Amino acid sequence: MTLCSDLSLETKGQRRAASVFGKLNFCIPKKSFHQSKQTIGMANGVSGESEESIAVYSGIYARKLMPYCIGMANGVGGESEESSAIDSGIYAIKLMPSCVANRMTDVKYEAARDCNEEGTSEFDNLKLVSGCFYLPKKSESRPLGQDAHFHFQTKQTIGVADGVTGRSERSVAIDSGIYARELMSNCVAKLGRKPNGAAVNPKRVLRTAHYKTASKGSSTACVVSLNGTRLCYANVGDSGFLVFRSNRCVYTSTIKQRRFNHPYQLNNSGRRIMEFDDIVDEGEFEVEAGDVVVLGTDGLLDNLFAHEIEDILEKQISCETPHMHPHQIAVAIGVAAEANSRNELYKSPFSMAAGLAGFECVGGKYDDITVIVARIESSN
């Protein structure tokens, strides 16, 4: 089972190299993972059996292959000798110690219930199918970047976080990417304790994850979940999402910031619980089959307008390719955002917002870029 699609575009000097070493499927850019600690890639250990018919976890092999890579681990569902279900998503989290594992277990999908966790509803026959793309900006000190994300297919929930650079009281630089990754990992842990089909309240998930995150630093965050026909969300700061219907933007989340370029953010200060309800923006939006959700950090939203994403969707989702995988769409959007971020003449969303705030600014904003594309589909 191969987790990844073609990550690369020839125009960016990358290509897909896919092969099998024993029991492993992997996907890497042109630059070898042996040569670069900034490789973006994925490793998917493929379960097998030994001569004694004992289940073999090739995830161990995958871990040795990609110790420094930014990537995803795909937990593969299975059963123990006692025929009890095994949640391999837990294994996937441990497999990727340097980043947030994209926890996707092969469990039969059950439609989500009402956004109110105490309520229930009938199946609404919708599901959320997602794919992601992450491109950290080049940094010797922080090769993993400061963004983090997850997409949890069986819980119909996706999330992103963007660590905000800061300093300690002793003026020591803090890598808030560590905070962001722990925050997203705690979101996954909270979701993992819920049964498949149970409603997800993004605000509660984010609040719990926020409370349990112990690393120093701060981060913006946005968690989105499909509950029946409603897309429920909780957002802090300038990460966010857009909803597209027939390739036209019909909804955009609200940016939460104290002033220009100073977004609200989660941190582990003593006041974090008191402040949470004041800075989180929560809500819901009615969706239908065929809608496309684009979730991202400010590296995306500062460098692409909604109409530019519409143009990309038009090209990616055409009559010839109506079932383009969300991952491939996320790659196309991420590559376009990265190109704009390096364009010094581009009139970006960031430069326009700066102008409205009284600052002179032109060009894109070079930053970590995280994109999750989720398509709303009929579960039938």
C-alpha cells in the first residue's frame, strides 16, 4: 500500500522516486535523504509475516530509513493473536518522533454525528477525504520548520499549527515548532480516545491539547471537523481555511490578531486556560458533496488570494481529471504559494494587509507553508 502520490513538479527541479526495499514503499524528492536533513518525504512500513507466521512491522525499517525527514506515517489496522483490534495510529505517532504523524488508520468509515458531542444524528452520507503538503522554509537551525499538522481520516478531522518565534526570559531563542508539533500530537491523542462515528468538537479538542502541551513556545492553530453536513472549526490566530463549491470560494475563516502581523496564539503561560475562550474563534458551515476545503498556515494565506486558489482548482479538477486526489491538489497549491513567497514584485495578501495597516511592503512573505486539501464526498 503506497501512502503518497507524486510529490513533485519538474518545474521545481524535483521528481518522484518510488521503489521497494524489502517491505517498504516510499516517496522522496530528487535530493537524497542521505544528503539532506531537509528532505520532505514519507515512509510507509508494510506489514508482513515471518516464516513462523508472526506479524512483522516494517515500520521499524521505515523509521531507520527516515530519521531526519519531514513526513507522514500511516498506521495500518490489524488484529492481535487474541483477535482484538489494534490501533496502529498510536504506533505511527511513535514512529515519527520529529514531527506530527498524519494518523490514518484503515478502519471502516462511520459518518460523524452532531457537532454537539452529547447529541446524535442519522448518517448524513458525507465523508472528508484529505491530502497534505508541507514545505518548511530553509533554516540551518530549524530544518523541520515551525509548522505542524495532522489529518485523521477516521475521525474526519484535520488541523494545522504555526509556531511563533519568541525568546525566553534569558533571551534564549525558542523553537516554537516543537510547541506546534506537540500541540498537534496532543490533538491526535485526544481524537484517538473517541470512538469512530462519535461527534468531534474542535474547540474541546484544541482546548485539551493546549492544556496538555508542555513545551516552551507559542503557536496559532486551526482544527476543522466534518460532523454530518456541518464543517465545525476552532481557530486561533492567522491560520485558517476556505471552502470552495464548484471551484468558487463560498466561505473564508476569520483571522484573529491583536494588530497587523501579531496574531493571537496559544502558549503555556499560567493564563493560558483563562485566555483560551477569549481568543478562539469557533463556528460551523453547512457543506455538501463536492465541496473542497483548503486549510493552511499563514505561509499559504499570506501568499495566495482566494481567486488564485480558484484558478488552481479549475486546472486540477477538470472534466479529464474529476477525481484528482486531494494530495496532488495540495501540492499544486503549495508550490504556487512558495513561488509567490519568493516574488519580490508580487502584490500579495500580506503586502496588501500591510498597506492597510500603514506599512510599506511589497512582495510575498517567505515562510513555512502547510496546505491540507479535503474534499467532501458521498460515503456511498
